[in-house]
Amino acid sequence: MSGSSKKRRVRVVAGSYLIVALCSCVNHQRNSPNSQRRPSDALVDSLQVQAISSDDNEGLAAAHDPLRLLRDAIVQYDSKIHDYRCRFLMQTAKGDRLGDPQEIAVKFREIPYSVDMDWILNPDGASRVTYVAGRWTGNGKQLAMFHPSGVLGVLAPLGVKLDIRSPFVTQDRDHGIDEFGFRNTLLQMVQTCERAVEIPDYSLEVLGSAMLAERNCFVLRRLLPYPDPTGQRNDRMMLMYLDRKWLVPIGCFEYADNDGSRLIGSFVTADVEFNVGLTDADF
């Protein structure tokens, strides 16, 4: 066997071992709601949400038609935002409890769609994931550069390219890396509300204004009817903090009940810098 053939065989064996090792680290647990209680304003009071005042014309318009507010937010985003940097603070349910809070340094660009996520605190399987639409492909699938955390990172110090639908990349989340970002979050919210709008017990309302991550935000509350016949959702209630200046969702808090006692997902964007001129070199 030639020296080059031996090297290729070593790479294949190491790569195979890495995939097997990664498989053993994936946890596929889901949290299912069982509360039938109606919404309580106690949670809203604790968040210090201020009611829209009678002289706040922008706020009154938002409260009158919150779904239009979200649609307008997408239009404004498309006209004003091209890229951004931020810190992304995330905590999600693992079975019947919340997992460790994670902090991620994020770079995001719309065209071509590009995401770089570099874990600062509590990496969960990955220390860094980079995805640029069309850059890496294999067998007709979009690939992301995945840098394992911990001991597994020693096996692949330069990272390994994986299908973006791989559980190593999605980490059992509802949305993939190609669905990340402010615009996608707004679009998903609008689409969910449009599907539910004719169903009894669905509601979307602007509760008022509050500060989050040093930004003045509208606070929207969305309630979804349950049980969900598709079995695809367990976020019975969502609170979305929509930045009043940029109309982007700075924070989303998902609950498995209507009174906010069972938090299953917390997503906050901090230190956002818009339109910083990110290039291919940043990804």
C-alpha cells in the first residue's frame, strides 16, 4: 500500500470513528405540555411591561393589529438590514428541566445566507458551527462546518462537514441553522399565526412595552390552541420582545402552559451591531 493510500485510510477511519462518537452524544428528548390553564397576567406584571399610553400612536397602531406589525417588521428588515453581529443567549428544555444556559457569538449575513456560531459558554456538542448557503455540498445536501467540543474536538481540530439536517448540527431543535436569524423568526411567527388565526383559543396581542438587553421593545403574547393535532409544537405560549426601532425580535420566551410557569425555551439577542459589512472572510 502506498503512503498516500495509508493516509487516506487513516482519515476515513478517523472520520468514521468521529461520526460514531458524535452519534453517542445526541439526546432526543422532548417536553410535552399537559396544562390546560388559561393565561395569567402575573407573569406579565413580573416582567414590568408598561401599557401603551394614549399618546403613543405607534404603540396604539401596533396594539390594534399585531399581525400587521410583524408583517411590516419583515418589510422593514428587508429594506434596512444586511448583516449583524451579536451575542445569542439561549436556554432550552432537556426532558423535564431546563438545560444549561448557553452564550454564543454570532455573525449573520443575508446574502449569501451565512451564519457563524462560536460558543462562549456551555457548548452542547459543538464549539463552533459555520454555514454558508451553497459553499459546502455533498450528495445534493447542504453542509455546515462543525467543530465538536470537548474531547471530540481533538479528533477533528479543523472541523468536519456535516449535513445541516444532521442531529449533530440541529441538536434536536425545531429549526435548523438555515432557519436562524431575525427575519426567519419573524416569518415563522407570521406563518404560525396565519395558520392558527381561524382556530378558537388562538390569540396574538401586544401587551405593552418593556426593556430587554437595553432596548425598548414591544412585548407580544401569542397563545396557541392545544392539543396540537400535528404533534409538532409544544410552545403553548410565546412572549416576543420586538425592538421598537429596528422591529427585530430581541427576545423570545416559549412556555408549555398558558400562565408562564413552565419555561421551555429562552432566546435573547444582546449587543447587536447592524450592517457591519461582513464578508466571506468572516465565515
